[in-house]
Amino acid sequence: AAGLRSHPLPEGLDPVDVDGARCVPVATAIMQVAQRHGMVAALVALDHALHTKLCRTPQLLAAVASTAGGRPERSRLERIVDRADADCESVGETRTRILLQDMGYDVRTQVNIRDEDGRRVARVDFLIGDLLVVEFDGMVKYEGADGREALAKEKAREERLTALGCVVVRLVWADLDHPERVRAMIDAAQRRLDRRG
């Protein structure tokens, strides 16, 4: 089938059956993605697999041990597993997290923001420091009639965050290919926070 690649089953690995096809386990497939396509592609698959509980870290580390061709490759694959984040809920969130981390920001994922009484106001995609919120918007959720309602709710949510002193930076797909643009947006938001003292 177009887009489908088959590979020889690694020696000593028991296949799993998926709709009648012999396949490698999910953890092994992710390590193969890492070997062939690099860190970003691997982390997109890895975050999703952990988030949806398709595999767990011990299975991934076992897959590293069985697929790595030597110590340098094993170390590289282990670093990829260490960077995984089961709290990322989409490809866009994973790519945003990688970008922010690679730019040196200390990022927390899926953070609950609470008001002074401890009530949850919002769960944000990313938080840098205590008040700088970064949200990834895939924009699909804003399409159609339901999208207009979602947009209104999102606007109200952002107003509540702003009232608590947060500054919100919104990123879309096009931003992820322009790190300098993202850095400028985040640095501008940080300057706004710094001016408040």
C-alpha cells in the first residue's frame, strides 16, 4: 500500500498481530522511527504512545536495548526516551515543547492555574516561570458553528488568565518553523511581566 513500509522482523523479537499483520511492538516501532527519522519524529510518536498508554517507559528502554547498534546509538535513544512527555496531547504540543526546550526555556506541561482561593481557572499547555503561558492552537477546533462557541470560551478563559496576571502567548503551526519569531514573542511577553515588577 502507498506509504506503507515493511521491514524484516528483527531476530529474536516476537511479533504482535494487528488486524492480521505481523508487526513489531509499539515501543520497538518508535525506536525504529528514532533511528530512521530522528528525535522530533520519534518524540511525536513517543509522547502520543505514552499519553494513550500504548506503551510504558520500561518497554521503551527494553526496545532501546534490543534495537541500538552500539553504545553511542543506545545513549542517543535513551536521551530521546528521557525527553518524552506523556502530558503532551497532540503533535503540535510536542513540537512546541521541543522548540521551547531547545531554545533554553524551562517549560512545564499541562499546568493547572488556580485563583487566590485555589479554584482551577484553566489548564494551560505550557508555563514558563509562574505567569508566562504558552498555548499551541491547531485552529481546527475553531472551525464551524462549534468552533465559534469554542473560540468564545477560549477568549473568556484567556481573560480569566490575564486577570490573574498571566501573559498568554499563542502559537500556531506556522510559528513552529520560525524559532526566531517564537523567541521574540516570548521575550516580549517576559518584558511585559518584568515591567510589572
